Amino acid sequence: MAEFDVNERVDITDVVCPVTFVKAKVALEELDDGEILAVHMNDGEPVQNVPRSIKEDGHQILKLIDNGDSTYDLIVRKVGD
């Protein structure tokens, strides 16, 4: 993640869908436009649904990083309303 200047991080590995997206969305709402959020999540439903939902909300997906341990880090830039 060194290639991105991450402003905030949220770990959603301890929750299940749809709460995963809700926690990520709340974290994004607390950021200013253009800031970057790193979302740490489990493989499976979260990695399938959270990036899609964030993109549908109009934010920019910068990268999805496979950590090799059944978790991923989703790097997102907040786009203004």
C-alpha cells in the first residue's frame, strides 16, 4: 500500500454482509473529497460486494490487493457528492 497516501483505514473482517458495506460507507463519509480509504476485508461476499457497491456510490476504486491470507485491502478515493 506504499504507493497510496492512505488517509484512513477500516477493518471489516469481523462483520458480515451487508454490514461490511455499511461500515465502509460510513468511513468514506467521514473523509473529504479526494482522500483515500483502505478497507481491510475477507475473501468471499465482502470482496465481491463491497467494491461493486462503493463504485455504484460513485467513488473511485484504485486497487484491490490480495494479501495472500484470504483477506484483501481495497483502496478507494472518495469522490464528491
